[in-house]
Amino acid sequence: MATVKQLPAGGVSARATPHANPPSNHRRKRRWLGLAYLAPALVVYGFVVLVPAVQGVWLSFFHWNGITAASWAGLANYTGFLQDPALRQAIEHTLFFIVFFSLLPITLGLASAALTARKDVKGAAVYRWIIFLPQVLTPAVTAVAWKRVYAPDGPINSVLRALGLDSLAHGWLGDYDWALPAIGLAGTWAAFGLCMVLFVAGTQAIPAELYDAARVDGAGPIREFLTVTLPGLRGQLAIAVTLTVLGAIRVFDIVWLTTRGGPGTSTITPTIVMYQRAFANPDVGAASAIGVVLALVSLVIALVVVRLSENGNR
């Protein structure tokens, strides 16, 4: 008579029961394979970014002209950061540039996105393309173009003379009072397109049902923008604020190629001071300290913006 083996309570033979969490050799191989693919890029990144960054931090604790032997400076290059009149003026100009390179482009970008994101706006695609065009140009090309615009015989002065306003025509970039705002307007023009495209892309991702619900509740264009569009663009706002503020802090190309920080020091920036300390009047340690401080400030700003954006999404 055949006997039947009694199965465990679970109904499955103990020998046939697999381990609860068996080691996955395949998963480990995939993990190592991914690291192997990333290894060349990580090596290049280390030599190009991390090693120079560590060297810059190390040099910031020395007095060194790039040729003779370096001498230990300790924190002197950092403690003298805000005691330098040129650096204090450069920081003031950076705050001024934040208005033109960040606040104005973001405000104009929001307004343009709100106006052109509607489907019934004719020619919106062409308008966006024209506004985004400065992003295709390099900062050097932008600087050369605006230097020509502000030239004594440039388009602005030609229009003023044609209108009989000869007394207002002058060399804008050579004027102590107008050079900084002139560069600021060029920066607004350059950053405006990026902000607008970011916000337009964000508005297209907002569900149309939210706008329909707002209209049913009797919301007008302004209330619709404040209650639907602006909250829906929180992520794009974080990106725009981060990119534009960091751009204002690190601006160099457009200032150097138009005024070189002049006339006098009326348009000088921290990056120009750093360049001058490193190459014009060599003090590599002081230049490295400026670079370290700018990097830390940029990192803090990026972290704060990201944290605020994450808290707003909760």
C-alpha cells in the first residue's frame, strides 16, 4: 500500500521552499558593471574638478605669487576678505547684479509665460524663439554685441540723436553712473529667455482642469495666476532662482569683455578681483580664498533654494 508523505502546514515541502532573501549574484554583477562604466568619467571628474578644488583650498592658506616659495598665511587671506575696499565694492555690485540678472528676468519670464502659455495667443512660438535666442549665444558674443550697442556711435545714441536728444547721447560703458546699469540690462536680456522657457514648459504641465475650476469659481486672470500658475511653477522657480543668482555671483565674461571692471572700479566684481589677484598682481593665495568663498556661498544658496522648494512641495 502506497504511503503519502504529509506536507507541512504551508502546503509546500520544506525542501522546495526557497530562501526568503537569497543572495543575488546577478544584482551584484550589475552594480559592479555600472560602477565600471562610471569609472572613466569619475576619474576624469576627479582630476579636472576635485583635485584642483582641493589644491585651491590648500593654496588659500598661503602667500604665493606663483613663482617664489610660498609662505604660510593661515586664515589671513580669509580675515582680510571683507577688509579689502575693492572686494567690498565688488560685493555691492554683485547685489546690484542679482536684481538685473535674477529678479528682473524671473519677473519678466513669469509675465511672458502667463501671457503666451494660453493657446489662443497667435505667434507665441515665434515670440518664445526670439526671446530664447540669447541662450544660444556665448557670453563673449553677448558682450561684444552689447558693447557695440552702447558704443558712442551705436544704435542707442543714433536713435537719441535722431529724436533730437543729442544731450543724452554718450558713451554708456564709459560713464561712472551708467556703466553698471548698462551691463545689468545686458544680463537681463541674456537671462530672460531661459526663465521664460522654463516657466512656459511648467505651465504646459499644469492640468487644464485646475484652470477650469478656477474660472468656475469666478477667478480672474490675476487670481488665476496667483492660485494656479504660480504654485504649479514652484519647481521651475527654484531652478530659475538657483541658476540666475549663481550667474550673478559668478559673472565675469560680460563685464570683463565690456568694461574690464571700469571705468575705475565702477563695475568690478568678485570674479574680476580674483582674476586680477591671480594674474595681474599675483597673489595666488588671496585669489584662491576668494574662489573658495564664492564656491561656499554658491553652495549655500543652492542648498537653501532646494530646501525651500522641497518644503513648499509638502
